Amino acid sequence: MLTLEELKKDRALINSIDWEMTPELSARVYSDWGNIWARGEDRRDVVRSKSESSIYFVVYCWNKPYCIYLLKRSIQEAVDIAKFALPESFCKTVCLLRGIYALDGELKEWLKKELGVPL
């Protein structure tokens, strides 16, 4: 599994990150029961083949130290690509409750800057 410093060196991987994917959307798109609810304009989120996947971040707030994971998710599996500590300055605002959360707001901006991604 990659660290943040190792991830920073992999421009191709950084360019493949889906910054709009969330844990909720991932469950809807890649779970066998999730696609049944897609209709109308949401049809773009329907997986059409086993080869489709998304690479995205989640914030893991179940146990300290809280972490950020980079995952690759398909209908067949979810693979951890990178893991690094959630900066302490974000712990109180992001991890108010236990759970798995999407990147948003200042945390998303911070990570994009760290990885050299335009805001």
C-alpha cells in the first residue's frame, strides 16, 4: 500500500482519481443491489462491464488514528491503494462521528494541493 509521499510521485495514478466519487455513490454504482435504482439522468452511473472501476478517496473515522484511503472499486472488489493519516487539523471537523466519509471542503482542497491537482 502506498504512502502519501509515494502517491505524490505517481502522476498517472493521481490523474485517474475520481474526485467526485463518494462512498455512497460507490455503493450505488458498484454493489449488485445498487444499480437497480438507477433511472433517468442517473443512468450514467450504471456499470456496464466488469472492467469498469473508480479510484477515489475515503476518510476512515472508525478508530484512531483516523486515515485517508485511496481505493480502487469495481463490481468484483475494492482494493486499498494508499493509506495515510488524516491530518490532526481535520480530525475534529471530519470525524465527528464514527464512519466512512467522502472528501469535501477544506480537506479535499488540502489533498488536491498536496498532490498537485488544480483546484
